[in-house]
Amino acid sequence: MSGWLLILALLALGGVLATLGDRLGSRVGKARLSLFNLRPRKTAVLITVLTGSLISAVSLGLMLAVSERLRVGLFELDALQARLLESRTTLRRSEQNLRLSRQEQARVEAALQRARRDREQTRRQLTAAEIQARQLRGELKPLQAQRMQLLAQRDRLNRDIRARDQEISKTETELARVRGLITAGETELKGLEEKLIALRRGDVVISSGQPLASAKVSPRNATEANAAVVALLRQANLNAFQRVLPSETPNRQILLVPRQDIATLESRISRGGPWVVSIRSAANVLRGEDQVLGFPDLRPNRQVLRRGDLMASTVLEGNERSSEQVRNRLNLLLAASFAKAQRQGSIADGVQFDVATFNRLGRELSERPPGQTVALEAVAVRDAETPDPLVIDLRLSEAPSETRLERQGPGRGQP
């Protein structure tokens, strides 16, 4: 309604201004007025033109003053069109995003449904696993009872074996002669039993008390003592690594020795004097383990054997002619020699001997005439100090009037 009023007002105002202009022009023409040195007629035309321009200016000003839409349309039309285009573009993008959001929502709902199906399937599998676990528990009970029976049977068999061993020890004359040897070796036998248990559990590559590295040292001060101990620990770690992890590169430390023991060792050897330092294993070590516990062993270095020393002797009776009996006698002689060397202070790991001579001697003793009694001796081949290897030679001697075996503790001979 206001637009029609504005139009009517403009028409009325235009008519009034046109009338006024016409009258003003007529009067200027009648008065023959002159402006800007123009002729009266041209002055009247100029007045008429100015009046028309005034009408237009007043009309436009009135419209702009009254109508805000006209002002916006006249001065902000380009900006409005640009914003309109931008709004339409934004609207299209929003619609595309909305479609993408709906598609994403559909994918999420599908994934959620799959997750629900998977959860249901997992729940069914879990229920089946629980049922199977209950069945396995039920089946495990008779197996456990059977295991207990097998353990009891094993204990009975062990008792039977011990009883038979005792019976054999009573019936065999030779075992009666070495009764003192068995008594002296009971302590080591207990250690061997512990090692046997470890062997049943896995592949023991280092036994308890086994030397990992040994060296003769005679340092003159604390610096030399420290250098000698460090070198010995490195060698012991390398030897332990090669035994425990043979397929890997020895690029880290697996040997653990208490610092207090190392400090005590360095303090003792720095006082001077010839020493034999060994690094020994503190427990049985299985192949593939990551750590080896060790401890240092310090002994004065001295001569423990001389060339030609008689280490052990025994007599092979006339009825002992089989290969097994001869080999057992030779092995016992080597074990007795090793035990004597240990008692005299040697720390060598086993004895060394000529295998060809050992085999040849075994064949000769097995092929000797029936009833012939033979005396055997084990003699040191060369001088040996505390850490030196023990080289033994087996030879025949004159048979004594009374068969005997020197009282030697069991050793770790290498027949």
C-alpha cells in the first residue's frame, strides 16, 4: 500500500513542480530575463530544463528517502547478487555434504550391524570354547590320576633299580674292593643326580661348577690385577655365549658375576704372587638361556704333577675278558687318576690320553689268554701345574700278589 502512496505522491509532486516550472518559464519569457548573457527565449528553455531536472532529482530523492528497498536495490544490488550466488554455491555444497553424510551414516550403520553380527558370533565361539574347556577339564582329571600312578610306578622302579644295584654291589667282588671309592664319591654322586634331573628337563650345556675360563696371573699392582680380571671375564663371557647361544653372534654380556666377588678377587691377586684364577658356573645352564651366573675361584699356582708320577693302578682278573669289562676297568682307572689329580690341586676339566693307544690296549686285553691276570697303571706323561691339562698314559705292569685299586674318588675322566 505504501508503494502506491509513494507513486501517487510522486505524480502529484511532479505535476506541481511541472506547473511551477511552466509558470516560472512563462514569467521569465514574458519578463524577457537573460541569464549568462543568453537570449530571453533560451533563458526560458534553460529554466524549463532546470525545472525538469529538479523534478527528477526531487522524485528520486523522495523515493530513496522513503523506500529502503530502493536504496538497497540501487546501491547494493551487485553485492547482493554476489552473496546470492555464494549462498547458492554454499547451499549446493551443503546438499552434497548432506548426501555424503547420509552415505557415511549408512556405511556406519552397516559396519555397526557387521560388528553386532561379529560380536554375536564371538559370543557363540566363546560359549563353545567354555564348553570345550569344561570337557577338557573333565578329560584332564583321569590323566592327572594316570600321571600320579605313573609317578608312583616310577618311584617303585627306582626303588627296584636301587635294590638291584645294592644286590649287584654285594655279589660282585670288584665292587667290594672299591667300596671306599664309592664312599668317597657319595658327595659328588649327589651332585651328579642333580645334574641328571637338569638333563631330563633340558639340554644342559654348562654344568654347575664347570670352569668357563682360567688363567695364570701374577700382577704387580691393582691396575694389572684389574686388567687381568677384565680379560678373564671377557673370555669367560665369550665361552659361555658360544656354549649357550651357539647360533648367535656374541655381541652382549650374559655372564653375571657379583661385583663384591670381583672386588675381593682383584684385592687378593694385586698383592702379588703366582695365582690361578677361574670363572666357574654357579648352576646348570640350558641351551638358549639368556643369563649365566658365575663366581670366581682363586688358587695358588703350583706344580701338582711330575712326569712319571703314578696316578692310579688296578688289576684285571683272569675272568674279566669281555670288551665291556675291560673298557669299564680302563674308565675306572682314568677316573681314579683324575680324582687324585684333583685332590693334589689340579683344576683341569678331565684327563687327556691317546685314544688309539686306549683302543689298542682294550683290544689286547680282551684277546689275552683265559685266566691271565694283568696289572694296569696310569702314569703322568708330563709336568703339570694347577690349571694345566692332565695327560695320562695307560700301560701294563707286573701283576701284584694281591689285587687292589688305590682308594681314589670318582672323577670326570674322558674315556
